[in-house]
Amino acid sequence: MRPNQLDEINRRDFLSRTARTCFGLTIGGSMAKLFDSPAFAADPAVVQAGGGKAKHVIYLYMSGGMTHLDTFDPKPDAPSEYRGPVKAISTKADGIQLGHCLPGLAKHADKIALIRSLSTTQGAHEQGKYLMHTGYAPRGTVTHPSSGSWVAKLAGRINADLPPFVLVGGANRHPGGGFFEPEFSPLPIGDPELGLQNIRRRSNTTDDSFKRQLDLRRELDHDFDTRYHKGQKSVRAYNEVYDAAVTMMNSKDLEAFDLSKEPADSRAAYGSERFGQGVLLARRLVERGVRFVEVEYGGFDWHADNFEQMEEKIPVLDQALSTLLSDLAARGLLDSTLVVVATEFGRSPKITPNAGRNHFPKAFSCMLAGGGVRGGQVYGATDKTGSNVIENKVGAADFNATIAFSLGLPHDLPVMSPAKRPFKMGGQEGKPITAIFG
Amino acid sequence: MFTTPRLLALTTFVLTPLAAWSKPLPEATVEQAAARIDSLLEADLKRAGSTPNPRVDDATFLRRAYLGIVGRIPSEAEALAFLDDRAGDKRSALVDRLVASPGFDSHLFNWTADLLRVQTRQEQFGLGWHVWLRQSLAGDTPWDQLVSEMLGATGHCVTDPAVGYYLRDRNMQLDNFSNSMQVFLGRQIGCAQCHDHPFDTWTQYDYYQMAAFGGGIEYRSKEAQDLIRKTVQELSSSKTAANGPREIKAAGKNKNAEKKRRRELQRANKTLAGQFRPIFKDFNKNAILDDPGAMLKLPDDYQYRDGKPGEIVAAETLFGEKISGVAPEDRRETFAAWVTSPDNPYFTKVIANRLWARTFGHGLVDPVDDWSEDTVPSHPEVLAYLDTTMKGVGYDLRQFLRILYRTRLFERECLDEEPAMGMPLAFRGPTLTRMSAEQLHDSFLVLTRSSIDDSPTPAFTKSWDAYRQQVTNLLNAETRDLVLLGESARQGEKLLREAQAGLRAAQKARAVAGTPAERSAAQAEFQHAREEFLAARKQADPLRAMQMGKRAGARDNNGSLRASEHPAPFNPGSLVREFGGSDRQTPSSSDTTATVPQALALLNNPKTDIVAGKKSMLGRQLANLKTPRERLDCLFLTLFSQRPDAAEQERFLPLAKDPTALRDLARAMMTSNRFLFIQ
């Protein structure tokens, strides 16, 4: 299943050098689709079923539990104690409505599939986040890898100089690479505006000095590593991140991390908030061959003043997401990039006396677009008040299996943990939602 | 090997002397308690046919003690003082000195604030809670009292800063309750908030019974409410007086007219009260009150047979001492007393085990926050003894930790292999740990400044006192001043509403803009509207305008403040956050996972360049030293807290002759695992 990655990299090198010398061009942008041959061969059965089109994932995570009734699953006919002041707006896709804070996305509804039937039993943030990211409920004896690390491990790299999984604006306690070896852990970017900091050698350091410093580091650690390298994953991890850091310093694709290289109007189009800039960063990274970029947007936990917060927060998502969809489409990258909007749970349909909504894992919504997903559709449904799933229930493991399916990855391939227990990208029993593809 | 159940006999043996302890503990008592822990551990090892790890050398102990107890590496002078000390009891003397120093307070504060998720800049209460916690720990407030003060806190944060514990999760009482159970009692019952617990015996109904102890909490200020009422009464009675007694008398003749007049008066008072409310907007974000009439109800989607949606649930404890039928006004005090009681089956063991894991890298019960009825610790006798010890020292964390640091275990070589998650560990030695982000931050201070002052700066306390003064002034303001303030607050609100409408319109325009030109125009318009909105929001609040705002605390202009002296959490992208410093979102969210940006920060960030530049103390010091030997010693002592051994001297002395090579060596040491890990 693993193809020859070197060929892909050599081809990339050759093309970018030729482009530069012959045409004065930098590879990137629409040229990026030249590189769209996969680093792994999708499972023929999956391709037959309409999967395996995606090469990349941009995973937008709404942390805190995004309200489903006010966004992806509006209920204009529900009593006002459920509906609140939210209006449902029609969209470019017939019969699909969205909450009124998503007018931008409404224009791209022909590109998206709304999953309105998510349902889990994890109603606390930490556990819910963990479940959505890994497909497993948290246990005290193992940390499961998150979907980005699964993709990094199963799909491999496209660009050998860049990490396969980048996490933008992630909160602490992200499950990250879980029990996988360190190379599959995400590269965290705290602030997209700052990008990848400290990537250039200090101005007072020569190349020779830098090399000597690296050699001396190894030498100084010789005894330490002899003793601990084998038994301590954290020690191995530090040796690996130093190697990876030096590789990245020499990468020709570092400008992928540098938003100042992006034209001003494109930066503005994604919105000035940190989240919007993170989404833009995700597009730049995916263009240059990063497999999986997760961008986290925090602050959706609206136990009070739900509708005020919604008016402030959802437009930020709307702008970044709708810009991303049109940008990817314009660059010819939408078919090869799966765009995901996920969250840990929805919000209780009945509005509380504080005008808030509480945690509600029983029924909530996520969104998928691109990567072979058929646009303009809704999968699953909730009842009149958004309180119960009445059609096509989807669990967190199913959702992750669907991401695997889109990439043509085996969602049910067991990978052994260090304690020799088998775990799968699609969780214990996840089944991909194949009906939304093709 | 881990489950020998003869603990009772053993614990009663030492219970009596412990109960009579006074602070600080007498030397003999500390020795006795530490020795007891060691003998229990070593007996277990012997039974398993294993042996404890050998004792570490002085240099390793020195570094471990400084980082573990005061949260930073020792300076060169501190290292020399210890290494060259010939006294036989120098290790215990060092432990005792460090435990009693302000560095201990700073380090313990970081740990506790991470556990409790203190965010310094949350409204105004965050700062108050931060200051309160810092002072309580420094002042040795016993843990049971500290927790009880938080769980029982009520009112405005200026009178009871511990109320920050509840305000931290404003309007999220159930989440706050789940966290309390996990943080203080090690019980994870959060799942039962929505459904019966999948693999514990907790039902959703149980959860609500326990949570019902907090059912009377409301997130508003009684202080503001009372003052508004008082002011309105004053204004309206003076108005009535001005109208003259005759009118009232005349109205009194007709019952209907009287009723009408009352209704009008009520309406007028309500309007009047509404005019003052904007002044106290911030009060409601910084205070809670207990309403004896408010009861917790089952959720609307409750689906089990033992209750109906919307039904009131009576507060009842489900383990430990059974408590039910509590008077509504006593609910929280009862709960606080129940949680922190020495008879609570978890409270004492959980904190003892947390501190054990903090000291040795792995819990006797691991993970430390997932206990159940049938939890079996790896060393039941040790845990039982720690439980007795914690009670014996009266929940004094400093004295408890002092005992742990004085064990032979704390002097043993660390384990070659990392312990398996959630598996029992034999404790042949402590675990190898990566420095926490705060330990790294504070160690940088040692590297960049020759001496380090561990004592806290007064900046936070000053800002907090100033805020308290302002709130007090407001609460005691004259009625006419309140009228004026109310006026300005209302104007501010109006401006805010307008700005909000403008922002929404701009957002909408931006979303539907078609061409790039339209888009960028719409974006500019939006940007403008947003600035106006933010400015209006700032102004809308007279209290916020008149007090110090959220930028409280010391300014770290010259980079000399310890991590504990910064507002928490640090910003994303900062060195502390890059190294996994807590985001203060979930209990104990500090993280030590390796990442590429960390390596890049140590390799390339000018701020981590400890030997170059005019500001570098180490660079200047090295330049002043005459011989290569002195320079090499200085580097090794400063970074590794030890002199180079013979092989290292031979290998590295040539480098110490050339300034560039020496600088490269120093930088390499900075990036080494030997530096970053605590053995």
C-alpha cells in the first residue's frame, strides 16, 4: 500500500526548479494540482464506492460544543423557546436551510454535506473532544491518536520537508499522536499570524557554528541517550523533533507558514480574527503538501447569552469557511481536499432562563465538503425541536471512518498500541457514511 | 506484590505521634515519617525480589531538589555552595531550606493554579482569586480549609475572592460541580450529567442529587441589588415627600385611585432601578449569591424511570457520610464540609496521591483523577500512611511535601524506562521527567541573571487592592453620584447598541460582497465597525472605565519575572505555551510533549541565546574568566549544576579556548536532553 514517496518528491523538485528557471514561477497556487498524485494507492473497493478522492483534510474544530439549532440544523417551525430569535435562511441548495448567521456559507451550500444526526454519550468537554478526535472514549491506560495522526500514519507524507499534520490554535490536552511514535504528532502553531517561529538561524550564527552546535548536542547527550533513549519515548521524541526542526529549517516550503506572503485582499477575505487567518494558513499548507491541518476555534460554550454570542462568533466562522470553499474551488483543490467542521456536542434545544443552551451530545451537527463528498445534501435528521436523531444516527467513530473513506484509507485496519492492543482509525465499530460520496 | 492488606495495624502504630505534630515539624518526626514510607516501599520491593535504585550523586540530587522544590535550576553560586559543602546532612539541610523558601510558594502556586484552572484576567474576580490563592499557599492555609473556603465562598469577589472558584465557570454550575468531584475527590462523574455512567455505578439521578448542593447558586450580585433598591427607595420617598402629604391623603379617599397610584409608583421605581442597573453590570460577573428558593431540577430530556423531566431533586450525598434533608440555606456549607471532611473516603488520599505523583512522577493510584469504589493503589500501605500523614500535618502541604522530599526515594536514581500509563509502578526510583514550561521559564532567568529573587512582586496585590477600593467607593457612593454614573452608563449602552448594529450590518455586507474590490471595501468597513464596537464596549462600562482593567500585574519589561508572576494563561505562541504551559482550560492541562517549535525555539530564538549579546550575564562572566578550565567549569556548573568529569574535560577543554567554539558549546548544552530533563 505504501508507494514510492521519493519519486513524488523528486518530481516535485524537478518541477519547481524548472518552473522557477524557465518561467520565473513559484510552484504553488493552482500549480499545486500538478502534485496531486497520491502517496498511497486508495483501496479499489473504496474508489468503487465513491471514496478515495481526498488527499488532504482541513479540519475545523469548534471547541466548546457548537449550537446545532442556530447553525446547521435550524428549526424555523419549532416553538420560540427552542428556536429563539434565529431565522432560517434559504441557500443555494434547494431545500437546505441554515441559521441566519451563515449567509456566506449559504452561497456555497451546493458544495457541502450537512450531517445532522451526530449523537454520542459524552456530555463533558474534555471527554467529548477526545471522542470526536479519536473515535474512542478516554481510558486511563492509553492515549488514542487523533484523526490527524491517523491520516499522517496511514497516508504518509506528500512533502517530505513538511510535517504531515499541523495543528493551528489547538488547546492543551489535544490527544495528538496518542500512542503513535512522535513523528505522527501534530506540529502545533499557536498563533497563525506568527506562523512557524524561529525557523531561521540566529543572525549571529554561521552555518559551521550551527552544525557544530548540533554535533555537540549529540555528544553531550551521549551517556544520557545511551541510558534513556530506548525506554523513554519522550527522550526519543526530543531527538526526533531536533532532526525534524533542522530538516524544516532547510525546507524550500517554509513560506507556506508565512501569511505575510499572502496578498492583502486574500488575507482580508478570510477575516482578521485569529481563526480566519488560521484557516488561510491551512489552505497554504495543504497546497504545499501537508496532509491534515486542524484549526481550532474556541469559545462555543454558551450557557448564557447564546444569541448574543452567536452574533459575534458565527460570522467569523461563516466568513472563513465560505472563503475557504470558494478559494479551494477556484484553485482546483476542492475535490482533493476534504473540509470538515466538527465539534464535541450540540446545545440543549430548550433555551435556558439565562438565554443560554447547555451541553447536548444526544443530537448535533457537523459538516463535510470537498474530497469527493457530494454537495448540496443533508444526511440524517433530528425531530421538530432538534432534540432527537430520527434518521441515520452517526457516532464519532463513524464520522472518523468517513474521513478515512474520503482519503481511501482503511478505517478498520488495526494498529497495535505498545501494550499490543488493536485500535482503528474508525474506532471500535465505526462505519463510513458512504452514501454522501460520489 | 502491590496489594498486601495489613494496613490498619501499621497505620495505627504511627497515628499517635503524628496527631501531636506542630509546625514546622520537628526534625525527628520528619525523619521518622520519611523512613516509614521508605521501609514500606522497600519491603514491597523485597517481596517482589527487586531492589531499589542506587542513590544519586550530589549534583543530580542538587538539580532535582531545586527544580522539584523551587521550580528552577540552581545558580552557579548555589551549585558550588552545595557541592563543596562537606557536611554529612547537607541533602536534608538543602531540602529544608528550599521547602521554607519563597521559591517553593511560586512553584506550588503554578501547580495548584493549573489544577484549579485559574485565569488571572477573567473579569476582575480572576485577579482576586489569583492573589488569594498565591497568598493562601504562601501562608500555609491547610488544604482542607483552602478547598472549603472555595466551595463555601459566596458574595462579591472583593469581599470573598475565593468565589472565583465558582465564577470561573459562570453559568456552568454543573460543569463546575463535575470538576470539583474530579479535582478534589478524584471521581469522574461528568458523563452522568447526561446519562447513566457507562462503567461506573453512577446514574444520572445520582449525579443530580449530588449537584443539587449547588442548586441555589445564582450568578448575580446581592450587593448591587441591595444598593439599587436602597437608592430607588431614597429617591422615590424624597419625591413623594416633595409631592406633599395632601395629595396622598386625597388619593387615600378613593381605593381605586390608591391602587392605581401604587402601580404607578411601582412602575416608576422599576424604571428608576433599570437606570442604575448598567452601573453594576460588572458586579453580576464578579459575584454569586445563594437563593434558598432556587432548586436544581432534572433536565428536560430526562429519560429514566426514577424521575420526571423538570422535577426538583433534593441534595443527597452518595458515598462517604450519608447526608440528606439539608435546609436549602445550608446546602453549600454542608457540601464543603462533606468534601473536605477527614472522613471523606477520597479527599485526603486524592491530594496526597496528587502530591506524590508531583514529586515522583507517577501516582500510587494512576491516573490521579480517576478513582472508583474498587480502586486498588499500587502500594495500599504507603497510601494509607500518606493519608494518616496528611491528616497528621493538618493538611499543611509544605510539611507534607517536606516529608516526601526527605525520603530515600527522592534520593534514588530515576527509572530507565517510562512507566506504562495507568499501570502500577514499583518505585525503585522516581521517573525521568521533562522540565515543565514554568520550570524552563524560571531556569532561563537563572541563566540570564546571576542571582534570582524568588519572592513575589507586589504588582498583582496592588492592582487588586486598587480595584477593591474602587468597588467599595462605589458601594458607598452618594445617591446623587450614582444618578450621574447611571446617566453616563446609559449613554454608553446606547452607543454600544448602535455600534453593535453597525457591526452586524458590516458583517452582512461583507458576507455578500461579490467582486474582490467590493470585498476589500466591505472588509475595511467591517474593520472600522469592529473598532467602533470595541471602543464602545470599553466605554459602556463605567466601572471598567474607572478601574484598572484587565491588564493588571507587573510589566515584565526586562524579562525578569518568574512564571508565577505573570498573568495566566500565557499567550499562545509564547515560549511557555510552546513548551506546553497550561492553557487553564481543563484541570492540570500542562503538557510536556515534544514538538518541533520547541526545538526551533531553543535553537534559534534570540531570547534563548544565553551567551551572546550585551545583556547576557553568562556571556560577560565567561569573557571575564582567565583560563579555559574556569570557563568550562562555569558553563557546566551553570547549565548542568556540576563540574565536567575527566572525560568531559579532555573533550571540551579545547573548545573553551576559542570564544566561538565555547559559545557553540554553551548553546549545545542549552538544547541538550541533559538540560531539559530532570533525572
